[in-house]
Amino acid sequence: MLANEPYPAAALMVGGLLSIFIALYGHRDDSYLDEIGTIFAFILGAAMFVMIYVVATEEVVRTFTLIVMVILALTLFLKPLKEIPWAGIVGAIAGGAAAFVASLVLPSTLFGIDEWIILLVIFFIVGGIVDMLLHFMEDMLTIATMVVSWKPVMVLVGFVSIAEGAMLLMDSSLAFFL
């Protein structure tokens, strides 16, 4: 269904308008419209990744349109994704899971040390390692987000997406003009 005629064009045009809105409206303390737009951008960006997969496997659109869809989905999806503290959350879950598994195996004392102390050490070591690795990945994500969420890039991607969506409705592509 996602690969049918109006959906890729509509996603490009709505996503392009949303990208331009987010870039021009920006973050304002006096309004919650930017947060609402960011939530819709995140949802649309995630849906566009599914649409990109379907459209690419069924080869419905041209390569240029697919590239525009990927760039638009990245601009919509990465901006709100960076604001979630993933490293701490995943580190705590990994540390807790490691401590739980160790609690199933460890005796009540090991080398004269109580089990809860060893489990606490395991929790902090595993959680800390996972946290550091994910912080590095978050930094890479932040760099990518800075590039794709730069206002001129978002506006340019928005206009190109709207134009490509309109051309797609006319069974054409901007690639013919390049």
C-alpha cells in the first residue's frame, strides 16, 4: 500500500513542508508548536524509512527520488532522536541484565565478599562500558544531526522534497532536469 501512487509523493510533500516549518519556526519558549512539529516529524521520519524500504524493494520510484526520501527521512527523524538519553538508559538496562544473570550463577559469598556488592560492581562496570560506547555513538549521531538539521539544509531539503513530490504526481522526476 505504501508504494502505491499518491503515498510517496504525499510523504515527500508533507515531509518537505514539515521540514521547512521546523527550520523556519525554530525552538520558541512561548509556544509548543515546535514540539508538536518535532513529534510529527519523528513519526513521519520513521514511517518514511518503512516507505523507503517498500518503495526500494518494489522499484516504484527512481533513484533520485529514493535519495531525496532518505535525506528527508533523516532530517525529520534524527533531530528529535538526539534528545533522548539513550546511553544512560541502555547502560542501566545492560548493567541490570548482567547483574541479574550473575545473581543466578553466583553463590551468596565469593572470596568473602557478599553477593550484593559483587552484583553492584558488575552493574556499574557493565553499565559504564555500555554507557561510554553509546555516548561515542551519540556524539556521532549529534554530528550527523547538526549537518541535517542546519536550517539552510532543512529548507533546501524541504523545497526539493516538495518539488520532487509534485513531479512524482506528474509521473516525472527532478532528475530529468539535472
